[in-house]
Amino acid sequence: MTTANDSDGYRGESLASWNEAAAGWGERHDWLFEQTRPVTAWLVEGVGPGPGQVILELAAGPGDVGLSIAEQIEPGARVISSDFSPEMVGLARRNGAARGLTNVEYRVLDAQRLDLADESVDGAVCRWGFMLMADPGAALHETRRVLRPGGRLAFAVWTSPDRNPWMAVPMAAAVAQGIVEPPAPDRPGPFGLGDPDLLRALAREAGFSHPQIEEIPFAFHYRDFDEFWESLVQLSGRLTAGLAAHTEPEREELRSLLAEKLGPFGEADGAYTMRASSWGVRVRR
């Protein structure tokens, strides 16, 4: 059983990791934005923003979903782009400024302890955040609390390792090489909410009824192995930290192993295409 101290320890580690990863996410933002368009589009449609509404994005990271909503909603509507990492909130703010958006409020908010009034937002979105939280059930409860009656929540989580070789293959190789520790069974992880039955149970326990779940398949495209490696290192805080603790020969050994493992995903021109899959979940308060 995970204790409160365990949860606080994980939250502290996670916050430090995401603060550190923000720079890499900023550098790879344009590439990542294009690769993940199918999920962003699904979430925007799923929350169904309307005139004059307030839409909350949780665990926003670079802010892609909320900023996409802000570009579409009518005058008088507003988006709250939030993350518990101040560095990620800063990244979202810079991305919003680059898009010329003036209807976005940027806030450092912990999804498990939202500093927002009851029934204060009309909709909420979260892309790949709940499964990495220490207590996703608490975050879902909090989200329902701040939603107005009839408000929608649309969120995405990763499905399972076999549907996500883009992540599963390199992480398995990193574990095999001793670069990172195997994921602890009692800790959150990218595939922690990959069971649809668990998703339904969490949503219902939080007070949401009739959750709708569908798969969102897409793919990551890399022009060559160097781009794959660069994306992996810059976007995975866990792997970046692991690599930093090892020698250059050990890092090169992992690169060689990955080049071998990526063979089945290679194309004639040297590019790679790797499948990805998320569950898209829609609920209404």
C-alpha cells in the first residue's frame, strides 16, 4: 500500500523531473505538436468548447490542447492553462504568446488539489496527465468538483506497451542495459491507466457516470535514428536522468542496442515510423 509519505516523495520527484524536462519539450515542441495532432484534435472535439465558456487544461505541459481550444472559442470565452510544474507553465505561456493568444490564463495548479472554486469551469481537458499523478482518483474528484453541472471532461492516457512501441521499445532497452530502474509496481507510470475497466471504475468513483472510451491510434515519425534519439532524450525526463548518471561508453551501448531494436520500424529512406495509441475518455458532470 502506498503511504502519504510515498505519495509526497513521488510528487516531489515528478515535479523536479518535469521542471527539468521543460527545456527539452520547448526545443522539440513543433515536432511534437505535429506528431500528436490526432490526440489534440480528439480532445478539443471531446470537450466541445462553446461561446463564453471557461475551459481548464490540466497537466498542460506545453499547453497544446488548451491553446488549440483558445484559438477556436468565441470572444468572451477563456482557457486556464495549468500545470504543477512552473517551468512547464512558463513554456505554455511562451507558446501562447507566439500564437498571439490573449484569452488564456496561465496558472501553476496541482490537479489533485485544485485552487479553484466549486463549479467554476465549463469543461476540462487533460492529455497524458492522469496516469502520471500520484492519485489520479483524487484528481478526477477535483476535476468534477470544479466543473459546472453538465460540464464535460475529455482526457487521454496511453493504452498498453504492445500498442506503443515508440515508448515501450526504448524503455525496455534502457532497463535491460541498466540505464534506468524497472518501473516500481506501486508507482504511477505511462501505462498505469491502460486498462479500460480501471478507467471506467476511476471515473465512476469520482462521480462521473457513463464514461465513453475509444482508442486514438496514431504514429510517431522520425526522419532518421538521430532524430529518434534526440526526441527520446529530450522528452523523457526519466531516461535523461538515467543517461546523465552513466558513462559515454554506456550511453553509446544503449544507442547501438536501440539501433538494432528499431530495425522492424525502419523504412527504405532511413526514416522510422512507430505506432502509438491512447485511450480517449469523455465524461460529463
